Amino acid sequence: MPNEDFQIEDEIRRRKAAEGDLLKIKETLEQRVRDRTSELSQANSALTLYETIFKTSAWGVAIIDSVRGLVQLANPAFARMHGYEANSVVGMPVGNLFAPESADQLPQVIDIINARDHLMYESIHIRKDGSHFPCLTDVTLVRDPQGLPLYRFGYFRDITSQKRAEEDIRSVVTHARCILWRAIVTGLGDWEKLGPGAHKFHWDILVQDEVAAQHFQPLLIPPGSSYTKAWMASRHPGDVPQMDDTASRAFIKGSPSYSQIFRCFDKFGEIIWIREEVAVAPLGPGRWQCTGVCMDVTDEHRLHDQLRQQAELLELSHDAIVVRNEAGVIVYWNSGAEALYEWHRAEVVGRCIEEILPGHELQGEIAEALASQGYWAGRLRRFTKTGREVVVNSRQLLVHRGDGSGAVLETSHDVNTLAPAPAS
């Protein structure tokens, strides 16, 4: 009996252990089913998302057979940009969608894609109605595990509006005589510390329209180079350190823009003065996008230089020289006028001359002479800032400016300072 009882108990233990193992296996299988169901659900969700993106993408998307060059799959945007219904392009040779001038280049393009596995390029496509349009294409070659080509996956975008905008910009740049450039600037090392130094920043710069830029500033471009590189090299070496410092300070201080004037050389060795306005947009820590407009201010600078030289000569004169505009507002007051009338230049420029040198009995006569003859000369009584009376010999000349406006140039000297006439 004891042996039989032992055998029964052992059998019960083994059955319970088997039942526990079966229960664990059941739970494991159920968990695997739940996990697999979740994975399938996620995969279906991802497929639904990809399908939605594929169908609603603004870019045309197509899969091209790598052997026969047939369209295997295409989204509605791809068919629509070529003037077809959604599925009517499937099975069509992709070469039929290229204009003849671009279709002839397809073999060379495919060779490049096969060699690089990727290529972005521009070409001319043709619609169902025969009209042509420029297209930006981004193609990736997909290979099997053995490395053999399976298909080409491409994104296509109609860039007609972009090309029109570029033509508009080219027209504006050509007629406005300016250079447009863009750059991505990256800070290097200790760029955040103030102080000059071009080594603190890396510039990836590109002149937007090199054809229009050549009209603005003609340059010699060495073989294998570009207008952008030639333009950067044309900057006057004496101005480059200050230019680097100006840009560096804008980046370090977080300024949204900066401007500067510098010199460049054209291909004839002539100096061109450039005024540059630059907009700065941060892209992240130590990284910025810059957009610059450069205008030729050579004539303006030469005029300013001439005016500066003339002003220096006027300052050497002992006569009082005053310039007032048509409204009678003082725009120039030299040191001779300061000495004679006792008013400092900063006190009078921008104020009406009647406030500084009150009217006199010849005011009407002078106005009439200037209007009819453009010139008046005679003797006037004037009062200084302290009320002291001075008698001056005055000459007044009406000067016409290039913009059609007028100004009166008046030169005067105190008759009491004149040297006495020699005895006869």
C-alpha cells in the first residue's frame, strides 16, 4: 500500500507540473498573439499613413522600373502635373514624359544614378497636351540585398513659378544694378568672444544670379572657378578686416541686420564702392542664414568726396558762408559765419534763417533779384547773437540742384574788417 500511495502522489505532482507548463505555454502564445496583433496594427497604421502621404503629397512621386524604364507606381500629383488621370501613367515609359531635349539626355542621367545611387537635377518635362515645363527631380536607386538595381524612386516638382521668379529677380537685379547673395554662416571655436577675426566663422556664400551680377560688376573668372569666388576675391584687402569685424559683431550681439560700405575691383582694375545691406536670421546655436543686397554707390561716394573737398575749402575762407534751401532753412554754416554772427553751427543748421538773421529793408529786393537774375550783391545790416550790429557786403547766388530744387549761397564779410584804401 505505501508504494501505491507514493506512485499516486508522484503522478499527481507530474500532472500538476505539466498543467503549469501548459498554462505558461498558453500565456506565452497568447502574449505573442497580442504582440503580433499590435505589430500588424501598427504596420497597418504606418501603411495607411504612408498611403495618405503618397496620395496627398504636393510633390509628384513615382517608382520607375530599373530595367525597362516603365512607371510602376505614381501618385496623383505626378499624373496631374503631366496632365493625366491618376492611374493612366502606370506602365508608361518614363521617357515619354520628358521633352525631346531632356529625353535625349536620359541615358547619361541613368548612368550617373547607377553610379551614385542618387541624383537631383533639373530637366524639361512634357504634358499630355504637348506643353513643356521645368521640373526638379530627386531620384534614388533602390537595390536588392545582392546589390542589383530594383527600381528608381523619384520625387518630381514643377518649378515653373520658381523659374519665373528667378527671371523676375534677374530683371530687377539687372535694372536696379545690384547683387543679391545668400549665405549659411557657421560659428567656429570661440566665435562668441568679441574681437575681429574671419577665422571665427565659416561662410558658405552664393551670388544668386551670376549673369546679372556680371552686368553690375564685371569680373574675370578663372577656369573652374565661379563668379561668387571671384567676387569675394575682388574685395579691397584694406576693407576686408573691418568687414569681417562688422559681421562678427552682428552675429555675436544677435543683431537682425547690419550694413557697411566697402571697395571692390572690377576686371579693369577700377574701384567700385559698394553699400551692402544684410539681413541675419538665426538657424540655431552658432548658425545663421544671411541675405545681402549690394548696391553701387561709386557716383554717390565721388560726389560726397567732392563736396567734402569743397567744404574744406569753404572752411578755409574768412568770409561768412551760409547756404539756405528754398524754404529758408539753413543747411550750411561755415566757421567764418560762426565768427561773424557769433552763432555756432550746431545751433543754426536746420533752423529758418529769419530766426537767426532777422529781416531787413532789402529783403523784397533780394528775393526779386534772385527770382529774375539769380544773383544779388549789396550792403546789409545784420545783428549777431549778442545783439551787436554788423554791416556786411553780401553776395547771394541762386544755385539749382540736380533734383530741380534750389538753394541760396550767401557770402558776406564785415565792412569794418576791410583794409583801408591806399592814399592817393
